[in-house]
Amino acid sequence: MDKDIIVLLVGVLIIGLAGGFLLNFFVYQPQIQSLRNDLASLENEITSSLAENEKSLSDMNKTISDLRSTIDNLNSTSETGSESETITTVEQLEVQALAASNGTHFEVNFGIVNSGTANATLTSIYLYQYPIQDVPDIVSLVLNGTTYPSKSFTLPLPVGSSVGGVMTLVVGSEEGVNFQSGNVLQFLFITALGYNYPVLVDLP
């Protein structure tokens, strides 16, 4: 009798274990498989996110590199512009003139200063539209103490330099302009580069 009970108990135990195993297999196995699928999906998402982050980081690094290159170019352009401004030169002359009379002649005294940043060369003087060589009642021209009988000259004017001159005009000559007291004369001082520097002179 005891043996039968033991056998029965062992059988019941075996059946219970087998039933528990089958119950565990059918109940928990789908959940385990679902968890595995979720884990695989999560791993895929992490991998995808890492790839996207790496691409974003690469794009950001490229953008930073482009910005640095642009800044360097701007700095270079700015420095080049500053250098260009430094070496830019400008021709500028300041001319003043005043006339005096001794009865038979007018004397026009003038002074010229190179106040620009470029050397200049004075090449001609015009009265109105005529070069002074073509005005017969302008009888003499003196520049810095040197007389130019033909009234033709080439006079260098370095930066900061000045020149003084005197033109002598015959009063009331029938030839040429026929200078008279009260006339307002317009002289043009012209440089080798073709710049005109006008000045008005009242004859006393």
C-alpha cells in the first residue's frame, strides 16, 4: 500500500512538473519572444540614432570648417583693403594768386603747394581756354626764380613742396586779351596727369 502511494505521489509530481513546464512554455514563451523582439527593435533604433548623430556631427563639423574659412577670407580681404587704403595716393594742389599794378603792367604773383599724397608735375598754365604761350600780352613768366622766355615748362612738385611764380602782363595791349583794371581772369594750372586747378585773379 505504501509503495502504491509513493508511486502515485511520484506520478502526480511528474505530471505536475510536466504540466508546469508546458504551462510556462505556452504562457511565458510568447512574452519572452515579444521582449526579444522589442530588444532587437530597440537595438536597431539605437544603431540608427547613432548613425544619424554621426552624420549630424559630421555636418556640424563641415559647417564649422566652412565658417572658419569664410572668416579667414573676410579677414584677409579686410587686411588687403587696409593695405590698399594705405598705399592709395591722391594728387592735390593748392593754388593762390594775387595781382598788382605798376601802371604799364600787371604782375600776377602766385603760389602752388602740393598738399596731396602723390608727386605731381606742373606742365602748363592756361588763361581761359588759351595756353599762356599763345597770349602775347603775357610777356614773361618766372617760376622759383627761373625765367621761362617761351612760357613753356615742366616743373616737378614732390609731395609737400611749393613753388612761387610771377607773370607779367602788359596793360591795354591791342594784341591778345587787352588787359584792363577790373578784369577777372581765370587761370588753369594743369599737371601731367591732366588735373586742372583753377584760380580767379582780379586785376586792380
